[in-house]
Amino acid sequence: MLELNDLIDQHVENYYNLKAFDGKQGGLEFRLAECGFGKELSTSAGEIASVLKHPKTRFAGIRHLIAAIIVKNINHRAGTQFSLLSPKISTFCQSIPPLERQAGCDEVYDQAFTKWRQMSAFLLSPTRSNREPPQANERELQNALTQNVSLLDSVLAPFIKTGDIQKYREDNLKAIIFQGAQLGILLFSQPSNWVFGWNVSSGAASGSHLTMRDISGARRWVLFPGIAELVVERHGRQKVREVVAPVTVDL
């Protein structure tokens, strides 16, 4: 988690500019909405567009953007075009029928799906004998990596430094997304259920609003999400146990 955050931070510092944005915010918001902001992602397209537009906050916006797209697409619910899990996994997950709305169905489904996740990660691994953590297959994910880079670049294009570094930037971004895929298959294989927290307060689960203002009026912004474990207590109640706090900055 922390290594992935550091890689994104270095990437943003090296490859993006702080020039005045001469485009229209409406167009930027439209492209962000196409990426899922305001829909699958809790940040509104308008909010992140505003952060990206201003040079002083741009790097914070780009870091959030890259992290959000990676986290969105390591989820087993991600569409097969962008999924950073094995195509064998993502195709099967997309084919699962909707859950029936009956008492007890959620608990039974969660138990069955957890077992399937662990067994699938084990059986799909080419190195089952040495009990190493499962590894993402870079060759298998080439199309998804390219699609994720293209999706991000639909927003990032106005902010990319010009010159010969462009090829290095694309390769570096693809390598970072692949590191996200490594995290995705590792979490997929675990017996616990994990959620990413985009809230600045401690212990907040995914889906919460990501900004708040302190007494001085400074706005806190999440650069990289925290992660929490969903613990099922007696009577089926769920408790969120924060494992890693989100990385934040004051804007």
C-alpha cells in the first residue's frame, strides 16, 4: 500500500506540469464523470476538476485520480475492460446472478464468495507449491493496463509535461498500475473482506465524503486511501477495523 502511494507520488512529481489550465472546467468534469467520479467513485467530478484546474493543488488532484482509478479496478466488480484482476476472475464475477433479497442470503453469499476467492487465487497461481503470495500475470493483463492508461490520459492530457519523456511516462504509469494489480490479487486471495477508506477521519469506510475543513478553514484532501478490514461480529453485524490510515494533505 505505502509503496504504491510512493510510486504514484514520484510519478506525479516527474511527469506533470503546473502551468495555468486554459481548457474548460466543464470538459474536464465530463471526462472525469466518464472515469466514474460521482458514480462508482465517491468524489464528485466537479470537486476533483476544481483541484486539478489550479496549479497549487494539481499534484494532489492527480495523485487522487490515479489512486482512485487503480482502487476502482482492482475490485472484483470492475468491468472486464478495465479490471486489473485476471480475466478468468473478472469474467466469472460479471456472470454471477444478482443476489436474492431474502433474509440470510447476504451471509451465505459472503461465505461462499470468500471461499471461492481463496480457492481461485490458489488454483490460478503457477507457484502453488512454495506458498508464496499470489502474483498478477503482467502478460495476461496487458490489454487492461493499456486501457487504464488511456482512461487516465483522457483526463491527464492537459497536464503532461511535453518532450521526449512522454514514452517514459506511459511506461512508468503502466508499471504503477501493474503494482496496483499485484495489490488487487493479494487482497482478493485473503479470507478477510477489505474496504478502501476515502474519508479523512479515522476508521471511515469507502463511500464516505473525502474532504472536510478544520478550524482554520483549510481543506483536507485524500491523496491515497486507507484500508480497513470488515469484521463480522455476533448476530451478523459488521465492524470496520482500520489497518492503514489514508494519506491526506491540507489544500
